[in-house]
Amino acid sequence: MVGRRRRTAEARPSSAPSDPVPPSDLVSLSDLVSPSDPGIELAGIRRGFGDTLAVADVDLRVEPGSRLGIVGPSGCGKSTLLSIVCGLDEPDAGRISVLGATTAPGRLAHCAWMPQQDLLLPWRSVLANARIPLENQGRGREEASREVWPLLERFGLADFAGHRPAALSGGMRQRVSFLRTLAAGKPVLLLDEPFGALDAITRADLQDWLRSTLVGEPRTVLLVTHDVEEALLLCDRVAVMSARPGRIVSTFDVPTFDSGPTVGGPAVGAGNGRTAGSVRRARLADPRFIALRDAVLASLERAREPEAPEAPDQDAPRFRGGVATPESVR
Ligand code: ADP
């Protein structure tokens, strides 16, 4: 009981919520994308590892504040591209610029990465995990806790702030992971298969939640996924990569489809009778959405053809109706 009391005390910063953090001190959600922001540009990017050419001749542009989804078969170089964007890797050839930064440290300074596995520290509470980026930036624990508290409240995690990750569901852990990514306060979010490890129902919930959250976030987002529907639900534009060596073979603009007040509002209980789930169902049933999904899938199928000619490819991902099957997520 003593331990429990201590965790609860740690969970809620002394200044929250009766002494809210001044808006100017909150993790900024409004000035991370400026009109003069050049966005992300890749031109002629090529990267190999020994005899393996991972990506070749990749040209991409991500407009500031927009969300680009990248879909492609396993091993086509999606994660390699993200590593290059965020400065953890360098291309062998080509040019890359992230908000004008071309050096690896400069690119890294602009990016926050959310991996497929939540990578939460098991010995730390939710709050202590969430504040890691701020501690890494030199903030003290108290200050960092105060800063992330509004995000915990906004993401429905405040009541779990004192819990260890092991006590959370997979979906909640991914919400903490995304919160931690946002808390870094970086203008570019790199989401690498963020829901690939979740079951289908939790993944759908999290997609709805993330869509609502991202619409209100002025961030530039690169989302890598096997799941075509996920890319179309969450992004403004979707790029299809070929099998290795990965090239961008086509891009698709994603129209808004619906512009009801629920979109961009709270995930559930928007007050207009439309929940995020009903918006999702309407979108999935929209003939234009279905046509676009089919076009992306067809492009994906064509993109795989040169790389899967001879024998049945046991490792190749299989898509059914735009949702990645478990065997396609490796
Ligand atoms: P994806 O994310 O699309 O599944 P990756 O970018 O992880 O693909 O990998 C693309 C190819 O490059 C794969 O064949 C992979 O084995 C190879 N690769 C990626 N990183 C390395 C590395 N550090 N060393 C050697 N090979 C690598």
C-alpha cells in the first residue's frame, strides 16, 4: 500500500491540475510548422548494405504539415528511408533535406521516431516514460512532469500515470509511446509501423485516435506501414514503394472524403452523434475510398512483380482487402 501511495504521489505533479502549466510552457502544438518550412525533400536517394541495394533513386517531397504514408513489401527499404530522413543513416548517393537541414545532426534535431515496439522502460511509470524526451533535453523531473501532464490528460492516460507499462494494454502502451514521441516537441514525426504489433480491433481504435490527434497537430508526418487502409485513413498522400531495391513507383493524393465536425475533433463523443468509429465506417464504405484503396493495392501488386518472378515467395507479404495479414507483418 505504501508503494502504491508513493506511485500515486509521483503520478500527479504537484502543480497539476489546480496549478496548470502556463500555455507558453506546454509542449508546443501550434508553432512547429511555419509557412516558410521547406518540408522534407529526398532526391536520387540510394543506399546499399554490402551486396544488398536497399533503396535506389528515391525522389520524395513531403509538404510541411502534411502526412505522407509509405507502403511497400517487407524489405523494400522503408525503415532505411526513415533512418536516412532522421539522420541515423546517410545515403550513398542523393540529396536529403529536412526542414532545410542536410547534415545528419541537423536532420536528427528535427525528427522524433515512433517504432513498432513501444520501447517503454519497464521499470519506469507511464509519467516517467512520457517525460524521457524532456529529461534528455535537460529538464528536471518536476518540470518535465508538469510539461507532459496536459498530454497525459488529453490522451486519457492521466489516471494511469503511476502505472508501470506491464500493467497497460498494448493499445495504451502505444498511446504512451506516441505521447512520448510528441513530447519531444519535434516538427517531424516518423511513425514506423506504429500499430503493426497490435490486434486488428485495437489497431482500428488506435488509427481512429491517431487520426483525430494528428488532424489537430501541426506536424509533418512520415508513416511507414504495410496496411494500405491505415495509410489512406491517416495520410494526405500515399507513396507506393517497389520491392527491393525500393523505388517510389506511384503516389496517390487522399481526398478528405468527409469533412464533418467529428474529423479533427475528439475521437469519441464529438457531441454531434458521430463517433470516430462511425466516421471510419462511412469512409471505408465510401466508393471513392474503395476505388482509391484498390488503385493503391494494384500499384503495390505491380510493384512486386519484378521481384517475385520465379518461385512462390514464402516471405512476400500478402494483402487482403487492404489490411495486412499477420504473416505480412514481420
Ligand atoms: P523495410 O523497412 O521495408 O522492411 P528495411 O529498410 O528494413 O526494409 O531493409 C531493406 C533491406 O536492407 C533489407 O534487405 C535489409 O535486410 C537491408 N538492411 C537494412 N538495414 C541493414 C543493415 N544495417 N545492414 C545490412 N542490411 C540492412
